[in-house]
Amino acid sequence: MLLLMPFLLLTTSVQKLVGLDLHVPPAAATLPPDPAGIVEDVVVEVVGSEIEVTASVRRTDVGADAGDVQQRVVELPPVEDDLDLGGLQATLRSLKTIDPDRKKVLLSPDDSVPGRDVVHLMDALRGDADGELYPEVALGGR
């Protein structure tokens, strides 16, 4: 015992004795939410036969601050007095290439838009000939 104490005191390093204070959450704790994609939200507003797509796109350049969002607005005028569903799908496809994981879109038609057109819009928002666009369509009011 007399030999063991000096040996332990001389051979142990202070670096080896330092520990980290870690706190492990309990098993029932929920995980933090996944980080949002580059496209934060997509809103499609319809008034009459005019469609306006507004997307909040997070800036990813080096000089951008945290939470720095750029609003992209695309206005689609009517084609032959009808909704431009092809232009809408092309606009949404360009947003989908920026953030392919995004699945939600908000459709906000005006009271003057007939129910038939709302159904056509919802179908156009869900997909096009190239595949799925935004399968989770939320319907909102203006």
C-alpha cells in the first residue's frame, strides 16, 4: 500500500482525470424538429383567373444573416380567360428543384373562384407530368 500511493500519484495525468459533464435526455423525450429546407413556405393566391405564387426562400450565400429570407413572387395572368395551370406547375417545379423535400403548399382562393377551379388548382399543385410536386395542400381563405 505504501508503494502503491506514490506510484499512482506520480503516474496519473490530470488530463486523464478530467471528465465532461454530459446530460442525456430521458428516453421519452422528443427529438428536436428537423431543420427547415431552403424554401420556407409556398402560398398560391387566386383572384378571379389570376394566380400569384409567393415563396419565402432562405438566402444561402456567405453574406446572408440567419433568418434572411427573400420573397419570390410570380404572377400568372389568365390564358384565354382561364387559369394558367401549366405556368403554375412550371413555377412550382422550379421551386421543387430548389427544395425537393418540401411537401406543403397553401392555396388561398378568393371567394369569386368557383369550386371546380379550386379542385383543378389542387390537382395541379399535387403533381404534373414529371411527378409529384406538393402533395400536402392546405386550403386557406383570403
